Amino acid sequence: MQKQEFTVTVYTENQIGLLNRIAIIFTRRKINIESLNTSPTEVESVHRFNIVINETEDVVRKLCRQIEKQVEVLKAYYNTNEEIIWQEMALYKVPTQVIAEKVKVERLLREYGARAVAIRTDYIVFETTGHREEIEGLIKALEPYGLIEFVRSARVAIIKGSHDFHERLKEFEHAEPGEELIENEFLNKQDEVFTM
């Protein structure tokens, strides 16, 4: 099996120390985390982790099973980039003088869909969203004009085929202890939905 990029999505209760325990699972297997985002979900008591890794599917499948053994984890599953809609956000700081003098830079920013979020006398901060390749393309384009600083967010992702997903997530909230650990039951239901 060949390594590829996967987004591991983990639905959890919001408990102190859980992020550390999940990170240890990756560390023990010597799996590098490319991107990590955590946020509340549409269900009040449930949080969501989006974790991007490069690994084989077999390793990722085993990893999800291991993550699900954590008491506070409701479900962990994985998707390829083709199965999700995803974006990253980036901020670029460039000298104000360059933008004022070089019309080319202004055209370049329009081409990449960037917008100014802070304008100071010595610098301007631009923001853009997109896939990593688009974000890195703008970095390379701005470097000759004196890019001062750059930061990129973690991946935010939503599954393409998520019909009835909200209802299934609520079921976890009311499940009896241990119900959420039934091997691949939730994942199989989602697979049926994804193929629709």
C-alpha cells in the first residue's frame, strides 16, 4: 500500500487532557501530524478534531480503531481528499510601500482572491483561503516583494456525503456507555451514505 494524505475526523466529548492522549497515539506509532484543528460541532456537547496525516490506509484504519478506545471518543474515521470539502486560511504580511509602488502585486493579490485585513503605515496583512497549493503559490509569488511574515491555519473539512449525519451524531450523545465502540457500525452506515 502507498502512503497518501488522509483527514482523520474524531468526534469526542469535550474533556481536559483528551488532545494529549490522542496525540500520544500518533507519537507511539511515529506518525507525523501535518495539520490539527479542533472545534465545537453543531451538537452542543460534541467536539470535532480534524487531523491530517500521510500514511497507508491500513495504518490509518488501525489508528482510528485505537483512537476509539479512548472513553471520551464517540467515533473516529478517515477520508481521502476526494471525499471531503476542505479549506485552509493564511495571513501574509507585506511592506505597505511595495504594495503602493508595485501595481503587479495588487493584481497578484486579486488573482489569488486575497483581501486586506489590516493596513498600517509599514505593512499590510492579507488573508486568503484555499487549498495548500494555492496558499503556497501566493507565498512564492510574494517572496520577491519582501514577504515579512506568513502563517497558515490547520485544515477545516466537511464530508461531501453527510446525509443524516447530524442525526447520527445526536444518537452518540444519548448512547449507553460502550455503544459507540461497536466495531465499524457507524463507519459502515456512513459508507452507505457516501455511495449515494
